[in-house]
Amino acid sequence: MKYNWKTWGRIALGVVLWTLLVFGLTSAGLVNSAKAADFRGGDYVVISADEVIDDDLFVSGQRVEVEGTVKGDLFAAANEVVVNGTVDGSLFIGGQTLQLNGQVKGSVYGSGYAMAIGRGAEIGRNMYFFGFSLETEKDSAIGRSLYTNGYQVILNGEVANDVQANSAALELNGVVGGNVDGQVSSADPNWAPPPFMPNFPGAVPMVAPGLRQGENAQIGGEVQVSMLDTEVEVDLGQSFANWFWGVLRARLGEFITLLIVGGLLLWLWPTIVQRASAEAGQKILPHAGRGCLITLIFPIALAAAMIVLILIALLAGLITFGQLGDDILSIGGVSLGLLAMVFSFILFTITKVVVAYLGGWVILTRLAKQMEPGWWLNFASLALGALIYEILRVIPILGWLFALIVILVGLGAIYVVLRQMVQPASPPDEPPPPPTEPDLGPTPEAVA
């Protein structure tokens, strides 16, 4: 039996991205909730049925049960989360096993191993879920649309509008008011559950891949679900042609990018490019080490800066009663985002310009010594070096390693040049003048 690893890859990527999104929304909510949010935590947290929380609720633990009413948004994260009460806002829920039996008047954002929408559960707006398994039971209702990514989706309840599902298995047994779109894996008559399925409390049985529509299913629109074939006949000629044109487009696009960006840099700041290229050619291994270290440190420093920014914004929000926290978070977030974009541009483009110019300059100055220095020689060096780089980049595996070395060496050289520009070397200190005897004034004998 074969498994569609492309589908599994999408599922894993979706879970990671959605978890990050839920964490980001939670972090932003911490700032906005500086007015009067409620925070709960512990191994076993229970919001009793007679308890009414007038604001947003942030709750975490090993097991979380919400039986009461939350007037704002509910952020719940635990190994097991059960929501039986009422949420007037939206629900952000994450964990291993998730259960919704109550009412959510806003939208539901969920991520986890398995989530079940129980009988009588109501969601006022949309539902978004990334995870292994999602099941809606009979007599449950989603007021608008469902968007989900996972291995299996079993719909026994009602969805008022559309369903967008990208999964391996999709079962339609309930009511969908609009269209059903997405992708599923093709059914395999020889399918059997894989041997690595987890076995823990709350684990759900794995259903076979494919699209299945029950006799009682009611679809108001159209079912437009494409099948991802697990076994595909491969046309070697067509595959090679697709690979060739894909590689050609990628390499040609990067070549043109290097010419445009490098040409502008050589026109506006030629000294910086020349200094960085000369630096890269002198100490290749030390610069590669610096580049590797910077590449590892930068994301860690960026994450630490984001945490500090959130803490500062939270403190400012508490001091100013929520007035200044949003502004600090917005300005700081935009600034850190811009910094990350600039670093990415330097890492993946400017470093290649520096090394390409170095390679082309070395070749041209040795082959054509009669060429006069100037912008045209600089641009010709860049074009020749970029062409050689793109040709070497096509080589499988070695091309990738070559690109990695170029990036690291270029990044290390750029760092050294920028550091020299910010902190120019100071001239050597002049030797101090020879010491002189102190002037103590006239002696007593001279006065006499």
C-alpha cells in the first residue's frame, strides 16, 4: 500500500502554520486584554456552569472544561479541552483532543490531533481547523462555512454555507447548504491503517482515504472535490520537459534579478560592493563561519525581540489602561517585520551579487587587462559572475551546496564591511610626551 506523502506534507505544514497563527492571535489578545481579561491555569481547570466571565478568558492546563459563559473571546490550550458552555465571542482552541458541545456565537479557530463537534453544538460564524481528525456529529450546526485541513473529515452535522476541505478522507453524511470544494486522496481497495498509529486515551480510529457521500447527505450546491491519485503513470519525456523548463525559469529569473539589483548597487554604491567582494575573496572560510553564525543568531534574536516587545506593550497597556499597548505593538511589529524582510533580501540576493561580482572581476581583469575601469567593467563582471553562478547552480546537490557557500561567504563579508563603516579603524595613538618634573615654585633658599 502507498501513501500520498504530498498530502501528509500539506497536513503537517498546515498544523504548524495554524499553531503559530493561534499563538500569534493569543499574544495579540494578551495586549488587547489589558483592560480586564481573565487568566486561568493549572493541571485541571473547570469553569463551572453558574460562572459568568464578562471579558476574554485565557485558560491553559492539562485538562480544561468550560461549563459556564464567556462574554468575550475564549482562548483555551490544553492536552484535553471540553467546551460545554457558551462563548459570546470567538473560540481559539488548541490541544490534543478537543470537544465542543456548547454554543459559540463567533467563529472557531482550532488546531490539534482530533476535534469533535458534539450533538447540539452551535457555531455562529465560520469554523477553521487544522489537525488529524475533525468530526461533526448529527444535530450540530455551523452558521457559515467550514475550512479544514487534515487527514480525515467526517461531517454528520449541518454547515449552512460552503465546505473547503483538503484531506485524505472526506465523508459527507449531513447537510451542506453550499458547495463542497477541496482535494482528497483516491480510494484504495487494499487500504489498511498504518502500523504507526498512536494508541492513547482519546485516539480516534483512522478511516480509509477517499470521498464518500452517504445516502442521507444533502448538498445544496455542487461537490467539486478533486482526487489526488496515489499511483500516477509517469511520462518520462514530459516530466523531463517540465523539470527543464522549471529549472530554466528559476535560474533565468534569478539571473535577471541579480543583474537588476547588482547593477543598481554598482551604480549607486559601487564602493560598498567592491569592498565586500574584495573582503570575500581574502578570507573565505572565516567569512563562511561568520555567515553561518549570523544566520543562526538572527532568528533567535528576532524572536527574543518580539517577546520583549509583547512584554513592553503589555506593561504599557496596563499603565495607560489599554491606550498605548496597541500602538507599541503595531509600530514594533512593523519594524521587526521590515528588519526581517531586509535581512532576507540581503541573505538571498545581495550576498550572491557580492560573490558573483568577485568571480566575474577576477576572470575579466586577467583575460582583458586592457579594459578601462568603470561602470561597464563592473557590470560586465557582475553579469559574467552571475552567469557562472546560475550554471553551477543547476548541478544537483552540488549546486545547492555551492549556493549555500556563496550565501554564507557573502553574508560574512558584508557584515565585516558594514562593521568597518560603522566603527572605522582609529589611527594609532601618538606616544605620550616625556614626563616633566612638576613645578613646585621658588625654593626657600631662593627667597632668602
